[in-house]
Amino acid sequence: MSSYGARSGAAAGYMMKMPPLADKRAAAEALCSTCSGPIYSQGLNTFKVPMAMFEVNRAKVVQSMLEQDPSAKGLILLEGGKQLTRYDTDHEPVFRQESYFHYLFGASQYSDCFGTLSLPDGEATLFVPTYGVDVATVCGASPDFEFVKVELGLENVLDVEDLKAFVEREMKRLDETEIESSSSDGLNNEEKKGGGEPATKSKLYLLKGLNTDSGNFATPASFEGIDKFSDVRDDESLFRSISESRVFKSSAEIDIMRYTNWVSSMAHVEVMRAAKPGMMEYQLESLFQHHTYTTGGCRHMSYTCICACGPSANILHYGHAGRPNSRLLEEGMIALLDMGAEYKCYASDITCSFPISGSFTDDQKSIYEAVLAAQIKVMAMLKPGVSWLDMHREAEREILKGLIGCGVLDGGGKDLDKVIETMLDADLGAIFMPHGLGHFIGIDTHDVGGYSPGKPARSERPGERKLRTARQLDEGMVVTVEPGIYFIDPLLDAAMSDERQKRFLTERVNDFRGFGGVRLEDDVRITSDGCENLTLCPRAVEEVLDVMSGGSWPPATDVLPEMKRKWATCKEGRMEFLDM
């Protein structure tokens, strides 16, 4: 008998007890710790992802839902990503799973699916499409349900055509059961109610909520006949639980992000070694993509590659439409390369800046070291309880200090700290760093949860309003730390006309018009007492120049321990730490 049939039988009168949610989560975490059970891998030496990681994710979300409402019962329903076509053609871009769906089911390779989780026990059911002969001839045979079930580590896999009947029957069954839940740790026995109406009506929980980065809304699942459940439909609870769950990464999620950072860091090193005058920006992009896919099995980039050299580097999102990484690299240029690969839908986001000619000019070195000083200052302060808004301000302080040091800004009298505070009050930091210090990262590069209800609101001040979160940091979060200095003509011109700002600018600022910019970006995990830098790129000036001249990487000695890089490599599909 299928597990679906067994569940239906419970509504007919016999007691059914699922493993307590806490036990399911503990068992899944144990599988993750030993990389046991079903495994995802791209083969060769690519990383082995325990599919139990997604069981942990499911348990986290269900537990969060029960903490919101201990008597909650019903079905969580999500709709997966669809295979799209390009405009009016039949060309199919490479499929990438919808992020919330992937977080719960790990079905990165299957399009046009639905998935349910039952409350309160968290049992997962995936619904996959099957094909007729014509489609199967072109795309291959329909998925084998038992294979998919084992592959993804799920309780049930059914035909998407069964979705409507399944939802109707499960909702009816849950309406006829009473949930006994004495605590929020997921204890969740179900048994037939002995007469009368259930204490709580079962609900259909759908995903709907605002992405505060894009301004777009998550689209609730929909199927023919869903209107039948309009009176028990809940479009709010799930979004709160799942978006907040994604903010805090499990140890297994950290492991896969450590891998994507390793792959992308090594690719950045290869690009740094190859870059030279006479190349095109798009060749640097190509080299990065080649390394991450060939060596790391990363088919997708986390975002559009930014390969900005010389004046291009003052365009924050260079590489997009209208600016397609098409500049010729010339002597004396500085390169700003913002590129990151993803693996099993988990992102990396890394920026390196370096001189195309293999050596820094004095001005390039001054700007580079000012940005590096900002990174180091923030790394030293990151820990649970600190405000991300405060970290942004600390980065601005270091950047302004560096610009005073190279003569772009006038530090005035003897009390340098006081002058810098006056500059901050005049919003001068936003002229040279017109973006936020960083953002959450996970399944999405700009990951969710930045401005969740009940969390600090977005600032209205220049620079600060570009922050993608203003939250206090906590253990398990992963953020990017990406200070930068840019010389953007419209912003410089505006500062020259602003009474608060122009008094600090010197004639030296004109020497930097056309310079472009410098950004350094690492992905950083917040630990119980500080932070761990997952990114393993050259950062000290001597490291950058040594790599560009053919030096080995990783180095024999870490000359910049302040960056808190935790050195690792992938061996036989697992990440192993290195003794530096």
C-alpha cells in the first residue's frame, strides 16, 4: 500500500502516530553530519550534499509554524518553478528552481512541480508531472516516482494530476482529527476525535509575501479547484515562517556555502593570474564560468557577472543590459570583478579588485588599502548583537579616513575623528560608497528576511537606505561584507554643489575621475562569538601581487589573519580544513 493510502486510512478510524518532529529533525541532522542517506553530487570531486539537509529545513519551517500557533494543522502548499521559454520562441533557458520551493524539497532538477507539508507532522509529498509519448520522445521518460522519492529523501511522490484529489482528501482527514500538541518542540500525535467538531479547522497555508529587495511578491500556489478552500486559506503565516527560517543557516547549509565560496575563490584566482592588457572583459567572465563549471560542477552563476575594468568599475551593476562586459583591458587599469557561482541553488557572492598590469600605482594602492581597512574593521566587530546599520557606518568611517589619507578629502584640524563624524553627518560617505555594506546570502544572492515585519525599518539616509537589512546580527546568519570606493561623476558633481559636502573636497578628487572603483566582497558566517570568513581570495596587497605573478594559492602562511578566513579545500566530495 502506498503511504498516501495509509494516511487516508487514518481518517477512517485508526490511530496514527508519526515520529515527533523533534525526532525527525535530529535524525536528519545526524545524516547531515555524516553525509549519509540520499546524496546530491555532480560527480568527480564535486561536493556531496546530503538531502537530509532539506528535511532539516522542512522541520524548521513546521516548527516555526507551530510556534506561531500550537494548534495549527492543515497543509502547506507550494508551487515550484516552471520551465520558461524565451519570449515568443520555443527556446528553453536552463531551468533554475524557485528558491522557497527548493528550500523545502531540494528538487533543483524538476520543473512544474507542487509540494505539500502536512501540519503538524511535517510529512512531505512532491507532485511531479508525467508526459505523454510526444513529450517523452523529446525530453525522456516520465520520472519514476519511487526513484524520485529515494533520490530526494521524501515520504511521498505522486503525479501532479493527483494534486487536487490529494488536497481534498488530506484536508478532510485533518478536519476529522484532533491534534495533541503539548509543547512547541514538535510533539504531534494525531488520533481520531471522539465525536463532535474538531477544535481547530484545518487550513491551507500558501506562500505570499513581499521580497523587500525586488519589490515583487511571492506567488501563492494555484490549481484548478483551489477556490474550494478560500474560507480556510492562510496567505500570511507560511511566509513569515519560511523567510525567517531561511535567514538562519543550518550547519549543512554552511558546508555547501563553504564549497561554493571555495570554488568561486579559486576561480577568481585563476582569472587574476590570466588577466592582462589586451584582453576583453568578457574573457575574464568566460574564464570564471569555465573554472566553476569544469572544476566545481556549478552550472549556474549566482547573478550576472560584473567584469568592470578601468572607468567601467564606477557602474555598480556593470555587465547587465547595455554594459555587457565589453571593454578592452588596458595598461594602468584596475579591475573590479564581482562574480560568484551557485551549487545546488546555494550562492556565493565575491568581488576582487586588482591592477591589470600586475602592480598597483600609488593612488590605486591607497584606494585599495582604504577599502581593505574597512573590511578588516567590520570583520573585527562582527558578532551576535551588533547592528548591521552600525557596521555600515564603521565601514564609511574607514573609507573617509582613507580618502583623507590620499588627499581626496580635507581632514582639517587635529581632531580627525571629529572631522570624520562631521563628514558622516553630511552624508559624504554615500558619495564614495553609494551602496549598502552587504546583504544576507543563501539560496538567493540577495537572500530574504532583510526587512521582515517587526525588524528594524529601512533608513532614509543616503547610503544607508541602500542597505538590504538593518537587523541586529545573530548566530547562523550569513552576510556579505563588501565595502567599496567609487568615483562616479554625477555624485562628485552633486557633492561639489552641496554646501555641507563641498568644503571637504580637494582638487585631488579630479585626479580620480575616470579611475573607476575598488570593491572587496566576502561571504561571512556569524558564529556564537564572532565570525568566519567563507571566502578564500587574496586580499593583502602582497597576496594579490604574488598570485598575479604566478605564486601558489592557497598560500603557505596566512599573512592577514584579520580577515578570519577559514582555509579549506574539497576532497572526495567533502570540505576539509587546512592547517595554515
